[in-house]
Amino acid sequence: MPFTIGIQGDAGSTNEKACKFFARKYQWKNFEIRYLITTENVLRALENNKISYGTFAWKSSRNGLVEETQKAIKKYQFEKIDEVVLPSDHVLLANSKIDSEKVVHIFSHPQALEEHKSFLEKHFAKFSLHEEIDTAFAAKKLSQNEYPQNSLVLAPKSCAKIYGLKIFLENIPTNKGYETTIYLVKK
């Protein structure tokens, strides 16, 4: 019988990478991933015995503690089992042509937007940042045409293939030194 790991994020997220890392480390073979998108959903599912383990982002190297996680952990009991620090491989993804003369809408998790804001300010003359609950979830929504024309998503590179998106910009200099600490937890 497979056990389940609930993750903060969607397919292609850094949490999915962390989940697969932990599975290799502990030699887990028969498990399934539940994409629960938020830390709150992960901890609620853990408390209600809907999952066996959970992963969520604890902090990033430059912006510190992840705000949504800090809010959620006040409501639930859990035991930290392990952690991994993963480097960022964020890219800008598009599903259509981008007109740099117009305002470019950029969607991503608040932590990623803040981490890359200085680069975005230098790269785009006119842009608007929009917070989304997860980087990979934003990529999924872009692939489903849920954002306005002239929109980009800041997400892990793996999301391009998963969601059939084009890499608009790959070499984002603010990826250097940007790492995320992910926790593995149980009830």
C-alpha cells in the first residue's frame, strides 16, 4: 500500500524536487505525491491523517522565513524529520509573445518575486508583479490562459516542460545564492 507525501506546491515546484530528494535519501519506493499547494493544506492534511509526510518551504537565503509557513505552523503540531537546502533555478516562462513596450505582468510566489525584484526592475521598463500561492501553480495557470495578455511566470525551469511553456529568459542572475530550505515533517 503506497503512503502519501503532501507538498506545498504543484508539479515542477521546488517542494516536488525536495520530496523526490527525500524519497531517494530514505529509499522510499512506493509512495504518491499529493500537490497541496500551501503549507496550511499540508499541515491540515497531516493532522487529519490524509498524508503520511509533508514538505514545505521554511526559509529562503535572502528573504528569510516564508510568511505563509510561519502563519500555518502556529495552528498545527508536527515533527520535523529532515531538511534540504535547494538552489534556485527560476526562469521566466511565457505562453505567448511578450511585448516589452507594454506593461509585462509577472506572476509568482511572493518570496520568489521579492528575491528577483532587483533583476526584474533592471530588465523591464514597465512591469507589474502579481502574487500567486506557488511558483509551479502560477506556471499551470499561465498554461491554461488564466492570466492577461503579456504575462510571464517566474518558476522553476522544469515547469516549462511540464506545462508546455516557452522559456522567455533562462539565465536570471539573482538565482545565484538564492536557496530555499525545505522541511520534511510528520505528525
